[in-house]
Amino acid sequence: MNVRYASLVESGTQWLEVIPAHWRVARLYQLATAWTSNVDKHSVEGQSPVRLCNYTDVYKNDAIVQSMEFMRATATTDQIARFRLRRGDTIITKDSETPDDIGIPAYVDYEADDLICGYHLAIIRPNRDLVVPRFLFWAMSAKPTFGQWEVLASGVTRVGIRSTDLTKAAIALPSVPEQKAIADFLDRETVRIDALVKEQEGLVAVLQERRAALIARVLVSGLDSNVPVEPSRVDWLGDLPAHWRTVPTRYLCKITTGSEDSGNAEDDGEYPFFVRGREILRIGHYSFDCEAVMTPGDGQGGTGKVFHYFNGKFEAHQRVYVYKDFKDLLGRYYFYFLSTFLRPVALAGSNTVTMESLRRPVLADFPVALPPVEEQRRIVAYLEEQTDKIDALIAEAEGIVAVAKERRSALVTAAVTGQIDVRGEVA
């Protein structure tokens, strides 16, 4: 069990309330050197080939390790000398669209002559006589440090930390032996927490695959395994129950966008259901009937993602397709079908990894495996029942992940700010 230090004193800085009496507050410039990189992702003839540690490498990982796949690029001799990574460095994200993505750290646990720091990142290189590299990384990961980056960041459309502000951050600093004890403790405890998170995230992935496979199977086979089947006219649908039809979407509903027929806020005095831009993501938890909504494309990998359906009055963003006025087709059935089959089919026919847009003729010609309406209703009821069970398991696992991540964050902050004394902890 973690214990508190016997004597705590005011830190003297707004970022840290109290610290152990034998600790001190230090500015980053007293403990390390820091500088930003200007090496972009281009390859220029005449420059030396390098591997770039990029923004996503840092943002998505706690450590930079040898097994990672780094981007190939080129750099000048001066850039290689200045931005080559060294084991023990901490790299942070120095700018982003939002302040909460600034200052995300990764510890450099691998170095090579050709591995250099890429653009939008900053290198923090510790003075090892004053600060243990792993302790500095954990201090950079603590909540008080993130709070300082948000204040120091500047910009309008893109916010970032100025080079002159990089080393202004204040951290709580114990002696070097105590730093090592804290770093060892956090290395050990976070591994345990991360293992739990990985296990639960793996469970979520398995459950999501099971959910998707269940829906896909029922949408092409129905609920009765004894009915005769025959080949459909669509290769990716395969065999379908013989009494089903395959009908292009254009004959089953009307497709509009937010710039066209998007509902009427005045109609019947009801509140409209607003769907604007990325806020469409928020409707995925609602359960209304009749309409299906999807994105036509935003250049950000969101093309063809089907989010949900509803029957309220609504106002749709112009980059959102709305399906309405269904004929011989239940909106909820169509939601399941569209969200299961449209995106993989559309991407398979595209020449790019992420389509820039999804045109209405493609949607209008999209074929639907169509059972009779009453059978659609039974299929929907079955899928609702089965997916509700799976969704409950997914929610439980995701809840465990959220709690574990919050505990991890709190533990790191408590240890590096002296709110708990871990010197007596043993492995």
C-alpha cells in the first residue's frame, strides 16, 4: 500500500500544491536541453537517407523502440547531427489542433546513426547528473505538466509550444537515488496496468469482430437455415435465400444531403435533431427509427461510415447523406446492411486507401439484399437482441480500460509529485 511522506510543504508554484519537504521545484531548463525539429517527410536528392521518428510514433507510443517501422526520408548532415535521437531522450509533441494533444511524451529506448526526430516534435535531453532519464519521462507524463503546456501553448488554427517556452515547465524534483526508485516503481506498476488494458482491449476487438460477423451472416442468410438458396447477382453477397430480392438503393429510398431536404425546425413545433460536422459521431448511441445517416467523405478517412438512424426532425450538415422515404425497406434493417457492407465494397473499388468522397450515383446503385418486410422486422429484432448482449460485454470491458487508464495517470502524477512515497515498495 502506498504511503504519504511525513512532511509536506507548499511548492511555491501554481502547478504543484505541496511537495515533500526534502524535494525542490526545478524548471526544465535547469535539468535538460530542449529543441524543436524542422525535418520534414520529404526525400531530397543529394541528402542522406534517414529514418524519421514522426508525430504519430510519439503520440501513439510510450517508448521509441527498435521494432517500430519508421518512415524513410532524407536529411542534411547538419540536421542529422542536430536531431539524431539518443537513448534516454524524451520526445514530446510540440503542436497540434488542440492544446490537449500538446506535450504527449515518448521515451527513446533505441538509437541509431540514421534515426532522427521529425517535424512537429521536440527533443528533451536530460542532464544525467541532475535527473534520471526515466524519471524525467514520467514527470513529462504527469497531469501538472500537461496543464502547463496548455497555458504556454499559443496559436489560433494550430496551437503549439514556442521554442523559448519549452524549458519553462516546472517539475517536482527529489534526489537522484529517489528519482530512480520512483522511475523503477512506475516502470513496474504501469507494465501491470498496461497488461490489463491490452487484455481488455483485445477482448473488445474480439467482441466487435463477433458482432460484425453475426450481423453480416444474418443479413445474407436470414434466420431460417432450411430455406432454399440461390446465387445472387452480386459477387460479394454470394448465395441468398431464394425468396429474397436484390434491389439497387435508388428504388428503395430517397438520398439527400444537408444542403437539400434536411428537415424543418418549425414543423409541428418539435425540436430538430441537429447533425453538424463531426458531431454526427454523437448520434451513434441513440435509437430512433426511420432514417439512416452516413458521411459522404471528409478527406479524413471518414468516408462511408454509417452512424445511425432516427425519426425526429433534423438538420443535416451538407457533407452528410440522409436516406429517407423508404419503400419496402425498414430504416433499421437498411442501417445494419449499409453499415456492414457499403464501406468495404466502396473501398475495394477505389484506387486510394482512403476515398476522398463517395458520390451519390455509387450510393444509388448500391445493391441491397431484400427480404420481405415482415422478415426484415424479425431480422432486426434478432440483431437488436444479440447485439445488445455483445454491446453490454463491450461496454463492460471498455469501462475496465477507462478505469485502468485513469488509475495509471493518477499513479504517475502522485509518484512524480511526491503525493505518495514509493521508496519502500518492492517488486
